[in-house]
Amino acid sequence: MFCFAIVNYSQAQDENPKYDAALASKLGADEYGMKMYVLVILKTGSNTSESKETQDKLFAGHMENMGKLVKANQLIVAGPISKNEANYRGIFILNVKTIKEAQAILETDPAIKAKVLAADCYNWYGSAALAEYLPFSEKVNKKNF
């Protein structure tokens, strides 16, 4: 009887008292509160011959496309990377499980389609709650891009 109580106590300690089953289910969380995403590293593409005007249009389309992906809950995190020797330009974390799904989404980006940007994709395991910050992002930016 004593051993049984110790086992039950040990198992109870592993349980999170703040666990919200409905939220975990909504977010697609596993038992650790995590899920699979795709991390995209954007870098300078092979097309470096576009005019400044064309590049400006492609990057305006890139930004517009990012807004659409956020609204569709496909883009969870995005941001530029400072100038570097590897020619990395930015990152995305896409709310998809496979690289194939990510590549299909990336084809909607005009800068990637025009090869002004290129993308390397990696499976990434992170907190399922990551997207929960998105409703607050509009409340902290004083200016829009």
C-alpha cells in the first residue's frame, strides 16, 4: 500500500495543475505543450539583377503576403536578421508540420518566386502557445511596415 501511494504521488507531481485541455487541443499541443513547426531561414536569392524599382515591388508584395499568412494562422513568427556574412535576411516560423507544406506556402511569396529571396526549411519543435502572442502584436507597433 505504501509503494502505491509513492507512485501515485510521483505521477501527480509530473502533472501541471494549470493545464488547460481545451486550449492545448485548440493549439495542437502534445502532452508537453509542444508541436512541430517549420523554421524558414530566408537568404539572398540567386536573382540579384533586378532593378531597385522591381525589388521594391517584390518586397512590398513580400510584406503583403506575410500579412495574409498571419491572418491565415500560417505564419507565427517573422523578422529580419541584421547584415551578416552568410547573406541571411530573415526568419519565418510557419504553423505547418512538414517542409513540403512550408514550401507550398513559400511559393505564394513574390520575392521568393522571383528568386530575390531563397529559403532553407527545417522542422522545428516548439511551444504550441507560440501563436498566442499574435493578437497582441498589433497593440505594440506604433507604425506599420
